[in-house]
Amino acid sequence: MPTCHKVLIVDDNLTNLKLMKIILSLEGYEIKTAINAQETLEIIPEFNPILILMDLQLPGMDGLELTRQIKNNAKYRDIIIIAVTAYAMPGDKKKSLDAGCDGYIPKPINPQTLPQIVAEYINY
């Protein structure tokens, strides 16, 4: 059981958001959610997450640009960001890593493996 690590889930699909929140809450993570870049940037300073699960297809500013902004801020560059996307095309993983993401998970999310993947990144 994690020692209450803080995880921010960013996804504009409320079903995905709820699913990931439930799965990780049951594992003992403290969860906050955001549905767009503006909410994300407001939550980070107060919540101080160790890890962000970042949907790449967000309204307005996409997840890649949001990741770049977070990683370019010295206060937040150590936050682990994992891209989570349904657009698992060849080259998408490279694009997300080039933008500063630390990892990549294709959708649909596998409820059995998500907690293990998150734990591996946090404990790396």
C-alpha cells in the first residue's frame, strides 16, 4: 500500500477519469482530477502531485503542450507525467516522450495493471 502518494488524473472523458480515480483510490493513492489544462495548472501548486496521468487529447491546450509547460517550470519538472491516450499510433509514444512525458499508457486502461504501472514509476 503506498504511503498516500498524490496522483493527479487529467482527462476530459469523465468515464475514464472516474475509472482511474476509483482504481487508484482503492490502492491508497490520494487522487485529484482535472478535465483541462487550466484546471491542471490551478491544482498542481496546491496539491503537489508526485505523478500525473495525462490524457493527450484535451480541449484547448492538449496534453503534450501542457506537459511541456509543467516540465519547463523548475518547481514542477520532477513530477512524473505518464501520457494516457487512445491515439496509440506509431510515433505517438515518441511524441509524448519528446514532450517530456516519463511514460506512456495506451487506452483503454487495463484496471488490473494500472496500479502496478503507477507504483513502478513512483518507486523507480
